[in-house]
Amino acid sequence: MKLTRTLAGLFFLIALSGQSFARNATAAQYLYMVNKVIPEKKDVAVFMSNDLLETEKGKLERAAANFGLKVTIFIIDSPKTIGESLKKIEDNSVLVVYETEVLEEKSSKMFILSKCKERAIPVVSPSVEYAKSGAFIGIIVNEEHKMSQLLINLQNHSEFASKFTEEFNLALGVTELIK
């Protein structure tokens, strides 16, 4: 009985620890938004952890083929790999940042956003915090992977402001436009 309670408590703590991270949008949701919002960008860099690679790689490849995009996946397993990977990203790319423990750290987030701002690389994330801190697009999904919020942050990407008309925002489902 005691072991059962201990295991239940352990599973509860594991579940709680996972709730600190946003739910990742699907590969199709990420690449659909890139295709709709910035169709002139054809190269997409993706930051994710190694444990997501097996489940996400095929989905990203299929979505990329569907939207005519070229996707390059970078495995981020430490803060050091963030800097190394950012150097390899082409200036005309978009960066999709999957939520992982390393990428959620405040220092990692601020480093990614500042380097991408310097190079005018739009960042797409499933995190409200990333979007409010400077990521161009925040795709927030619920448990069923249905979009619950779509945040667009124009503070670092004012060149795209003219696209966000009332009609365009309604068609995409934009819930918040940050200027």
C-alpha cells in the first residue's frame, strides 16, 4: 500500500513537472503558420530535443513537403548547442523552437531571441512567454492540439505589420497582436 502511494506521488510529480512547459503545436501547425504568415521564407530551422526527434522528424518532413518548405532540424541538448546551431542557420530562415527543458530556460530564450533579432530571423514557438518576449508567432494549443491562442508579436518584425489586417487576423485566428 505504501509503495502504491509512493508510486502515485512520483507519477503526480512527473505530471506536474511536465506542466511547466507549453504543449508543442504539431509540425503541420508550425509550418502552416510559416507558410501563411511569411510565405516568402522557404527555409525553416527547428530546435528540438533528441527525445522529440523520433516522433517529430517524419511529421516535419511531411508538412514541409506539403507546404514547399525546406526544414533543417537542430538537436538542442545543452546551452552550448544553441549557440553552435544558431551560427548554422541561414539569415533568410524562420526558426521554430519546440518547448524543451533547455530551450525553456530564461537565459536560453533571451539568447535565442536576441540573436534572431540581430539577424531578422522570425521565431515561432508554442509559448506565450516566448511570444511576449519577442518571438514573432506564438501558437498555443490545448490537450487535443487545437489552437487556443495565436499571438503575433510585431515589435521585432514591424516589416510584416501591413499583412495583419482585420480580415487576415480573423482568417488565421489571431487572438493577440503585440505592437
